[in-house]
Amino acid sequence: QVQLMESGGGLVQPGGSLRLSCAAARAISSGAVMAWYRQAPGGQREMVARITSGGLITYGDSVKGRVTISRDVANLTVDLQMNSLKPEDTAVYYCNAWTPNGPGGGYWGRGTQVTVSS
């Protein structure tokens, strides 16, 4: 089973930066699509960033220009660098991994809380 664990969340001031990491117990398959989602209290799940097995990257409209998604060479971690954070970025951030033979919705981590407040 694919197991994912997010880390790096915390409390930051507006305009600050935070780096989130998603760690897998073993290397993700070459055909996997990795992504970060977030959900604010009372809000819908929102795609933040996605990177395909071919290295194609997509960012959500609300975070374009402020976040960067990346993978390590061993394909064990997927990071999300977040800059110029705003209070509206406050949410639980989830790591997702979709694999060709896995569940239709992919695998999910349990989330890490990001709070942007002064």
C-alpha cells in the first residue's frame, strides 16, 4: 500500500514562507501523479499543485506565482514551497498520489495544518 505523510505545516505571518513535504514509504512509481490539495474550514477541497510522471506541473489559480512543487531524485518526497502567504491560505494541506493501478481518487496523506495569521 502507498503510504504518505505530510509535514512542515505551522503558524506563519502574512507574507511569510513555508515548505511542506510529503514522504512516501517507498519510491512512487514512474507513472504516478503527485499533487497537493488543501481544504479550509467550511470550504471545498482545492488543488494547489500537481506534477505528472513526465514532469508537467499545474498550479491552482489562487496560488500561481507563490508556490513551487518539486520531487526528489529518489521519488520518495514531494515538496511544496509556499511564499508570500496570505491569511486565505490557511487550510489543511493534503498530499495525494495517483497511480495507474490504484484507487480512482489516488492515495491520501492525513494532512498538515497551515495557519497564516499575524
